Amino acid sequence: MKKLAYLLLILSCLCSPFYNKKKFSEYFVPEKVLECYQQTINPEANFPLGHYIDSIYLDKEKLKKFEEKLEEKGYTKKEIEKFTKIFLTRDNIIYNEKITSNKDLKERVTMHERAHSLVARLGKKEKEILQKTWRNLLERGVFSNLCIYNPCAWHIITNREEFIPYIIDGTFLSLEDTLRINYPDAYKIYERIKKEVKENK
Ligand SMILES: [Zn+2]
């Protein structure tokens, strides 16, 4: 009986959506490399300190462009191969290496990108709960009110994927209470992700 309980415990751990989440695939790269990537996939976007690979944006043509840009910056073939591999792997997290010199910034950026990774791995039902919550908050004008104090709120309004990461990294901490009081199901998911992000620090 004891053996069975033990087996069940192992099975439940293996089936947990967070089983594979003990480690993040994180890479610190020079700013120049992120700049080349950014210019290749979306020249108009803001320059990122961190980037989560939620899907592969480098198609054949863009990959060639990216490699050319890296070559222009003086990187060797071997280095270019190493960088492209990082950007071509889903669920990788890539950081601008300059964040390592600022402890607070590093903490904020890593928490944000790790939250992206954990949200992406949620099950369908949990994703739906978060999406519904996001839509409801959007319709209630909660995000546009935040814009008055912080232009970053625009990211949450235009991209629902940014909703949880921006609360977890502390940018919109006030929303934590909003979730806890008005959206208990979403709060449970949020709390678990936050714990997981911190445990892996
Ligand atoms: Zn983000």
C-alpha cells in the first residue's frame, strides 16, 4: 500500500504542468546580438532587455538577414552558429548581458521573462482563466487607468501575454490585490507562477 502511494506521488509529480519547470533555458548575450535580432524581426519595437522565445520568428529569409547582421558586427562563423541556435529554440530566454551589472534590474527582467515561460506552459483551462481575467480587466478600463502612471501599461493593453509577467516583475504590483480580491481563480495561478519564478532564482 505504501509502495502504491509512493508510485502515485511520483506519477502526480510527473503529470504536473510544472514538472519540467525547475530549470529555465537562459542565455546572456551581448547587446549587439539582441540589436541584430531586433532589427531583423521587428525594427520598430523597443529595444528589449530580455526576450522569451514564444515562437520562432526567424524564417529562412530572416535567418539569413540575422546571420549577415551578426557577420557585419564581426562575429565568427562559430559564434554566429551559437547565437542563431539560441534564437531558434523555443522556450529559450535570452537576456541582454548588461543587466548582470545591476542586481535589481536583473531580478526584474529575469522574473518577467521566466513568468512568460511559465504562462506559456500552462494548460488550456488555466490559460483560458487568465485570458478571461485579462479581457475583463481591459473592458473595465483597469489597464487604461494604469497608463496614467506608467506607459508600460500599454504593453498589457495590446498584448495579453504581458499581463502576468508585468505583475510578477513588480511593475504593476497593485494588480496583485485586484486579482486576489476579484479573480480568485486567476490569483491562484498567478501565485503559483510567482512562487515558481522565485524558487528558481
Ligand atoms: Zn514581456
